[in-house]
Amino acid sequence: MGQIVLFVGLSVLVGIVAAVTVLPALTAVGDASSAGVELLEENPAEFRQEALSEPSTFYASDGETELAQFYAENREPVGVDDISQSMQDAIVSIEDERFYEHDGTDPQALGRAVVNNLTGSSTQGASTLTHQYVSLELLNADYLRDEDELVAGGTTTIADRFNEARLAVDVEEEMSKEEILEGFLNLAFFGDRNYGVEAAAQYYWGVPASELDVQQSATLAGLVQNPNGFNPETNPEAAEDRRNTVVGTMLRNEYITQEEHDAAVESDLELDITPEATGCVAASTAPYFCDYVQRVIMSDDTFGPDREARERLLNRGGLEVTTTLDKDAQEAAENEVLDAVPNADPSGAGSALVSVEPDGGQIRAMAQNTNYTPEEGDGNTELNFSVDAAYGGGNGFQGGSTLKPFVFAAWLEGDNSMTDTIDASKNEWDQGDEWTASCQDGGSVDISDEEGWSVNNAIDDMNREMTADFGLYWSINTATTAVAEETDLCDITDLLSRVGYQRADDGAELSPADPSFVLGSQEVSPLIQASAFATLANDGEYCAPRALEEVTDAQGNEYDIPEANCEQAIDSEVVAELNETLIPIAEERTAEGDPEFPMAGKTGTDNFESSTWFNGYTTGLSTSAWAGRYTDLESLRGSTIGGEYYENLWGSELAGPMWLNYMNEVAPDYSTDEFTTPDDSPHDDPDDMSRYDIPGGSPDEE
């Protein structure tokens, strides 16, 4: 009885197909045809098409150097002329041997399938290649429109099949057989996230689809029916049996000779698995920058209304993302961070370099001495040292003395001069002592610690009067607190906000509530540092850091990428006067009096000597160099790093040389002009370095 019911049901389906393909204008052809027409009228056909899902690619600024690809479906569409004839013949032989004879549906094949399925032990399909192509197009369109889940085999309901049969006829009237075959072979799933024959050929044998031979073509054609069951990588015996079946159909249909048949079935699968790695883990260079760019896209509503939509676009939209990365600067940065602190150094130290271009904020390099991987192990981490927590970083690192130039800049804005004498003798404040902070309740803040606040200097005998210039040059803590106490703390935090300074953990602006922030007690990221110091390289104009140059999709549509976001943050005269102190720090101390080009900058070390910095710049490039611990705040004092022992660890000893070596290689590719000089320098001779002399010689400090 079951076989009788099956026979009747299949006969109805044959009648429906006949109604669709032979007598579409009739309203009834017997009971079966009437049922088919009614069902078709209830389910009107619409041939929905969307662009094929394609991988997205990140490029360096040259638009040619590939950084990484992202895809849910590994696919590279090709024309039929770029698909070998043997591949075309193989898929036609096994899937639709009457492909070149029918007009979209094949009643003869359907009738054969009815008899086979009724009388045999196995099932046989009757969908034509055109029918399958329509099904895959509809599936692709529905998924990209977020109307359906991804199903490798296509649609499955009876109504879907009826509509697809009718659409197959329409498609045959609009498209050539070659166009249909090309479309199918670019849509079909071939296992292991490989969609389309080109991606499959590259994955399984490392060859283009145009070079597929008979046995390779037959293997791929055999995959279409059951991509997992006939996967040659995971089920080689089943795949080989299936391949031989396909080769047999190719011989029967006279696409190959007996000799070619015998050679193919006697050969091994000869796989040469060549996976196309995806994501930043597989980046050829700059994996941490890649991660940052990915997060920038994921957080920008330019690329979709929500994260899910943006992720779908990145993995399926065929985006061509040209970034700001300079591949040569990146290579130099990656080499230098490892030279300074080898990967998995026993000291537990890490290192990072990040560069931005002052005139525009383009991020040109971002490197660190660890391996970008989720795998556990020494020297492995996905944590990006260079950026804030919101973009894949951690809580940042205490900036230490690198903050001091901005404290002095705010003080200079109060009509002071770097040659003014300040009293740097005070180094203790009691609980309750007030500091001016007009933006806080009551217009001031108090020292809150019960034990008060005490400040030490790294150089002996510096609790005395000195010029502001001398105090900043030698990074005297009590000189910094002296100018800060003369300044409204809110003016200092306001200036810091103007140059993009923010906490790494939560992105908040620095608060004046605790005066200790003026000595760099807050945690910041190297990217924030590089961008802030770029303001001093750019005559006081701050440009927000940016990583994207151009983004287009697979259809050539260009996305609206924000241009440089710059504004005058500090008066150019203030910056020019400040630079007359910061230039000697870099040229006389870091470059030891022999700079290869004009440079300026500032060292820094945190309270525990667990983080060291040198933030420096030329007129064309600003770079933050950081070296220290990233898993805890354990001091690196007395450590051996990269084979060198450090009794004390100052920014001038590790981060400074790392910065200098890198900049000597990279900076000449950018502007290295002289810095702008003040209209009226307070120094009689700015080049006279004797003003920094200390009795007894230069100290060993940060």
C-alpha cells in the first residue's frame, strides 16, 4: 500500500511539472495538472538574486599588500572560460546529463527517478542543473536579506520545488546554458567552507579551476550531492568511489575516452590541501592592527545598523578595505619590538610601537612582540597593547612622565614662560590640602589620602628653584607639581582632552579629582600617546587617529569613510616654545647628541618601573614606544631583558633606544623638516645646552 501511495504522489508531481513546462497557459490538465496550477497560483514565483557572498580583504595603504581575508563562504567567482572543460563535463554528466537538451526541467529524468525510487533500494533525484542553480540563487538571496538560514543543499519544501521548476523554465529563456553552468559552479558548496569551483580547486589541489584535470573535476563534481559524505579530505574512500562513478558517467556520455577513464579511476586523489586562512589570526603581517581595523568596522554604523549586519557584510560582502598601514614602517616596527624584547622573554616583558602621521592622524604602524593567537602559551596573546580596551586592548599602562609636557603646556597657556623660575622644593602635601580645580564642586580638590601625598625625584638635590625648562628636561617631579599647583587642574585636563587623552580602560577623560594624575598615574594606551604627541609635531593641531583610507564592496560601491578629523588644540606659539625643551631631550639624550634629523620627545617610567616609554616625533611621524610588563605590575628593576641586565629600568634605557632605532629607519620616508620656532624665543640661544648642566655630570635617570 505504501508503494502505491508513493507512486500516485510521484505521478502527481510528474503531472505538475508537465503542466509547468508544456502547458502553462491551460487552467487544467486532468486532476494532477489542476492541483499543480492551484498550488503555483498560491505560491507566486519570484527569482530573487543577490550578489554572491565573497570574502572581504584588508590591504595596506598601497592597496596591493594583502593583510587578511574574512569570509563565511570562501568563494572567488570566475567566468565559465576560467573553468576547465573537464569540470564542466563532469558536473553535467553526474548531475544533469540532458542539460544541453532540456529547457529547464526534464520530465524524462523525473520519470526515471520515479521508477527508480519506487522499485529500487536507493533514491535518485531529478532536479536539473538549472533547477539547482535557481534553488541556490534563491537561497543566497534569502540569506543575504536575512530571511533564511544557510542550508548547503538549497530549498526543500514542495511549494519551493514547484516554483523553482517554473523559474527554471524562465531562466532558460533569459540565460544561455554557459551562463547557467557558470552560475551554478560559482554557487555550489564543495565542503570545508569552500563555495564555488575556484575556491574548491585552490583548497584541494592548490590550482585554479581552469587547470582541473579529469580526476580532480570528477572528485569535485561528486561532492555536490553530499559535500560532507564525499569530502576527499575527511572521507577519502567514499570520495574515490564517488569520483569513479562520475568518471563512468563522463565515459558513458562520451566526454572522455576509455584511456582517460582508466587513468582517472586508477589514480589517487592526489590532494594538496591549501587552506585559505581567514581572519586576523592568519594575517600575513600586522595582526594586531588587523584586529583593530576589524573592531573599527564592527563599531561603525556606516557598515550596518547593528553588529550582526556589519559582521555579515564583512564576511560576505566582498569588501576591499584599504587601510592606512605603511607596510615598510610595519615591517620595521615588527623587527624592532622583537629586537628590543624577544618574544616570550623570561623577564615577562612586552614591547610595542605605534606610529601616526601628525597631518591627518593616519596610523602607519602597530606592532608588538607577541604572537596573535588564542592559543595559550608564553608570548601568545590576542590582547592589543597599543589600543584601548574598547578596541581589543587592556587597561593600558601608567603614562608616567610622558604626561608632563602637557602639564607644562597648560601652564604656558597661562602666560608663563619656560625660562621662568619655579620653586620645586615642595614635595609633601597633607590630607586636606587644596588644589585649584574650577570644574569641581567648590572650585578645588583636596588631597584625600590620610597619609597625605609625597613626591620623590629620581635625581638627587632637585628640591630647589630652577627654570621650568630645566625641570621638564630632567623630568623633575617636584617641578611638574610646582607648575601644576600654579595652574587650574581643570585647565590641564581640558588641554589633555583637546589632544585626545583618555583612560584606556573605559575611554573616559582624565579627571582632576586626584592631583597625582599630573605625574602620569592614569593608564593610557600607546595609540593615545602617539596621537597626543603628534599634536606637538603638528604646531598644535590634533588629528584623531584613523585606520581606514577607502572601503568598497564587491559591486564597487564606495562607503563614506570619515576624512581626517583635525582641530587646533594648542596655540602654535605654546607648542613652539615647549618644543625648545622637548627637542634637546630627544636629540641630546636619546640620540646622544648625534640625531640624523630633527626630533623631539619625552621619556616616561611608571611608579613600579614596570612600564617604560619614549614618545617622540618628527614633523612627519609620531611614534610611541612602550616596553614593560603586561600581565601584572611587578617591577622590572634588576631584570635581564633581551640578554641585557637592567639595575634600574628607565624609559631612556629600553623604550628610548627602541624608538630611536625604529625612527632612524622609518622617519626619512616622511617629513623631517625643522620644527617651527617661536616668534620670540625666551632663550637667548636655544641651541646652548649648557643651561641643562648639573654639577657632577649627567645623572642616570628616566
